[in-house]
Amino acid sequence: MSEEKRVGIVLVSHSAEVAASVAAMAKGLAGGAEAVPVAPAGGTEGGGVGTSAELVAAAAASVDRGAGVALITDLGSAVLTVKALLAEGDELPEGSRLVDAPFVEGAVAAVVTAATGADLDAVEAAATEAYGYRKT
């Protein structure tokens, strides 16, 4: 597919390795999903465990294709970091949204759905529905 408007996805984790691995897995399970812009934003600038507003903002800017950005987080302070950026109003691309979803399953559902060309509402719905995935 061409560089058409597409939902971007940012995976915000306390660990750079976790964020990168989940991004790679989600893209792989979506058949490569080369057209879906996905960026990990994990850890701190110094490579430590934690979250960084600067890394999240940079990742969001890198995946912005004009159709919104879904931000999926792992734990508490990652959520707080994204909420603070959204509250500031000018740190994230227009149409950025915190998506309440399980980190791994939600990321996979979001990437698979975005690969179909779906809009941000559909990507959010698919990621959120991942809370209902049963394993028994």
C-alpha cells in the first residue's frame, strides 16, 4: 500500500526491550504489516527502566500518518505519562488517543486492524476487545 492516511501505533512500556519485542511480534503476527506505522517507546533516554515523555512524543510523531495515533501502555506510570502528554495538548500529533487495552494482545489486535486500513475508532475497539480474549 502507498503512504495513505493510516493509524499509527505507539507501544509504551517501562522496558525498551519489551516495547520493541511486542512491536515486532505484533507486526509479524499481522503478516509483516509493513504499511502500519508502529513504534516502540520503552524505557528512559539513558536505557533504564521507566517511561519518558520525550521518547513517547518522538515515537508518536514518527508514526503519524494523518489518521490518528493509538497509544497502548503497559503499566501505571506509562499511562500517567501518556495522559500528561495528552493534557498538554501540543506534545502529541492531532488525533492521538490513549487506548485502554492489554499490552500484548491489544497491540496485536491494533496492528492487525490497522493493517486493514481501519480508522482509529476501529483500531481502538479491536484493541479494547482483547480484554475479553479467553485462554480457557
